[in-house]
Amino acid sequence: MSATTLPSKNNSLGQRFADWAVIVVTLVGLLAGWLIKNSVENRSIPFTNSGISAQIPQGWLMTSAQGNEILHVTDPLSSGFGTTYTIEIMPVASEATVDQVVTQLTLQRGQTLTAYRVLEQQKVTVFGRAAYEIGYVYVESNPNLTHNQIPNIVRGLDYIFLNGDHAIVAAYWVDEKAFDSDLGRFHRFLNSLKF
Amino acid sequence: MPDQVCCVCGDPASSKIGERWFCEKHYQSATRERTHTWRSSILLVVGLVVFVGIVYGLDLLIKPAFTPTELILAGLLLALVPAFIWMAFFYLQDRLEPEPKGYILGVFLLGAILASAVGIPLVDNLFHVSNWIYADTATTILGSILVVGFIQEFLKYAVVRYSIYLSAEFDEATDGVIYATAAGLGYATVLNLQYVIANGGVALGSSVIRMVVVALAQASFAGITGYFLGRAKFEHKPWWWMPIGISLAAVCNGLFNWLRGLLVQRGISLTGASTNPWLGLVLAAIVALISMGLILWLIRRNIHTALAEK
């Protein structure tokens, strides 16, 4: 006589092993998916202009730079406001302090961006270089009055590097919902910035 | 005390299929061909296509002018219809040995809850799939399989495996397909509800096609997982059986999403992007008929083999 357990009520060792195998296979699949995601997001192409070089994300749309901008790239796949990186060269007096540059940039942003509000500002060190960080928010709205979409709330980050008779401003504009999730990629862009 | 007991109810066993023992009652149910499952599957596909035709035709003829709130309500109603159609056909056909309505509804709701609480947040908020998956063809295929496919199919598997699977009501291999389909339709319903809410209401004509495509696809791939679950319960299968089943369902899910994207998106011109959602519906209907037909044929073959061995 042998006692037989009920497979329907109890998980046999083989069944438990199979359950764990399903979980492991799923996790391996997701891990592989995560690696592909990172690989796609880390693809970059070199950019050089006016003695400044950087690695910009591959597949992003490079639009015509305006004003002092030398780079203006936008992610075509991001939802809401398209995540944008810009590099701007601001001419400054050789004896100008960083506070004067910050004031000048803040005024400039206030005039060009709707509902511009500075959230925080501080001196920082960016990958070994002294810089000034300004975090802000503004509203991006289609100027066409017949456009029936709700305006986007955009978070921005400016990093100002003083470099002799000019300041280099690297800016990050992103839909406020995607600010944290896209920040790592912008840091990689900043790390690649050389001047 | 008998040497063997039924793997479903624990009563003394008299017959076996593979390495599993059954009492006479459960041997009968395990080897009974449920022809109605074929009919409900085919009726589901036909019923959903007819439903699309009716809504699309009415939208064209009446051209209803809805307020934004009415559009959302109409969209929410449409999102629930595919699941109701399946359940209605299923119960009309399943009179011989009806599955408990509460269990079917429970599995459906569990599928919906897991989609809402785990599946959609993982795909949208953790993996941010829409931000990178369309980078190139290889990424689209791999991302659709490894991320979207595995998340969706694992959750549908988990719903059945950790709820009804150990119950005595799960007493034949076809039950795996039935309960997994219910879980898949629950998942599809939440995907459709999310689509309506995210868009603040939807155009009835084109959105009804999308909703039915999602429902057919989710039900079909859940059916694959359900087939593997059903056989795993009633036959001694090696440890890799279920992982293979989930992987196969995920691959089908991912390939379907990629192919549907190719078919539906006709091209992009200066005047905008043109799409043809009808091709997506044709693809979903073909995939559903083939996958359900194949699964039920395999179950039928297994039953015949078991009977021949006896």
C-alpha cells in the first residue's frame, strides 16, 4: 500500500520546480528586455560645433538651432512634450561672475518661455567641472489658437559653465511626468560634453 | 485503502492518463470532448466581427454627435462588450457541464486587476515601452516579445495557476483554455478601458476595431498558456513544459503586435500618417481562429490517445 498525495491540492516538488522555472524564465525575458531598452537609449552619435563636442542620442531629431544655440535635438518618441537637449553659447564679459550670467539667462528665459518659474538654483560640480544649476518649469503651448490640445508643463534644467569670454549652457527640457525617468540619459549627455 | 487516488478529488482511482490517476467520474470528464468549446470559440470570433460591423455601420449612418462625457461613456461600454459576447456564447454552449459562473467571473476580474495593478504600470511606467520600442524593427520585435509579451502572458498564467488551478472545478484539460481565455479577456478589457480614458473618449468607428483586435489577441495567446496549463495538471510534464508554454505565448504575442503595426500603418506622407485598422482586425481574426483551432485539435488528439492507451 502506498500513500499518494493529491496533486490537485498540494504542489509536488516537480510542480513547485516548474512554477519557479516559469518565474525565472519570465525574469530572464524581462532582464533581456531591460538590456535592450538600455542599449537603445544609450545609442549615440558624435556632435561637434564651435569647439564643443558631445555624444547625442541616436535617432533624435536635430532641429535648426535658434539664437545662440549650437545644438537643439528632440526625442521624436517621447510622449507629451518631446524631450529636448540644447547647447547654447552666451557671450559674456571676461570679468563677468556666474551670478551675472545666471541673472542674464533667467531674464532671457522669462521673456521667451510662458509661465517660467525657477524652482531651485545652486552651484554644483558636474563630472569634475564647476557649474551652476538652475531648475525651472514653464508651459509649452501651441501658438495656433485653433489647436485644441491642453498645453504641456515642461521641466527644465540649465547647467552653466563659464569658459573665458563665453558661457556654455546645456539645457534639458522634458515633460514634467518624464523628468526623473529621462534624467539619467541627460547626465550621460552631460558627461560626454567636451569644450 | 486503494493504492492510488484521483488527482482531482482524492477518491479511489481506477484509470490513469499518462502518470496521473483518476476516479471514474473525473476520468470521464478528462476524456470528454467538449465540442461546444470549438463552437463558442468560432462564435466569439464571428460575433466580435459582426459587433464591429454593426458599430462601424451605425457610426457611419447616424454620425452621432456626442459630448466629451458621452464619448467616454460610449467608449467604456464598448470596451466591456467583447468580454460579454464571449461569456454569453460560452454559457449558451456550455450546458453539458457548465463551469461555475462565479469562478469564470472571478478569473476574469483577477485578470483585469493584475493588468491594472501590475501589467500596465510595468509596461508604461517602468519600461516606458513607447519611448524606445519603435527604434528599429529588431527592437520592436524583441521588445514586444521580451517585455510586453512576457509581462502579459505571465500575469494571465499567474491568474489561473494561483487561483482556479488547484480547485476540483479545474477537472479537464480544456478548462485551462477556458479559464485562461477569461483571464485574457479581463486583461484586454482593462487595456481597452485604459485606451478610452487616456484619450478622453474615442471615435466609435475606428476604436471598436482596435478594441476587438485587442480582445481577440489577448484571448488567443491566453489560450496557448491555458493549453499548457491544462496538460500540466493532468499529465506528468517535465519542468520545462510550462516555461515553454509561456515563452511560446509571449513570442506569438510579440510577433502579432509587430505584424499588426506593419499592416495597420500604411505609410507617412506630408499630409499625415495613414492607417488601415481593418487589416489589423483581419489578422486578429485569422490568428484567433488558427490558434484556437490548433489548441482544441491538440486537446482532442490527446484525449483520443489517452482512450486508445486504456
